[in-house]
Amino acid sequence: MPVGYSEYKGHKLIVLKSDEESRYPFSFGKKKAKLIVENFEAIKVFAEEESRTEEVVKED
């Protein structure tokens, strides 16, 4: 996953892309980055549950 950095109104952003050609990158600043780090385990559980739900839907 390509990672880059940008700036918005003087604030540094981290930019995440699923691949180099991604048209819709995901970007956020330090405040949201800290929230993500503090809640990483909950986000991980959420992401894994979503994957399992998608698999069940695909099997039907």
C-alpha cells in the first residue's frame, strides 16, 4: 500500500492508497491519526468482521 504525505491549509496529512493508480486516496491529519492509533484494536475487529460478512454474502 503506497503511503505519501500532503498538506492542507498548513496541516500535514498522511495519504494512503490501495495502489499507485488509486483515484480515491484516504487522507487524514495527526488528530485523526492519534484516534486511529488509540483505537487500533477496535478498528481491526471491525475490519475483520466486515470481511467475514462480505464472504457470507458472496457464498449465497
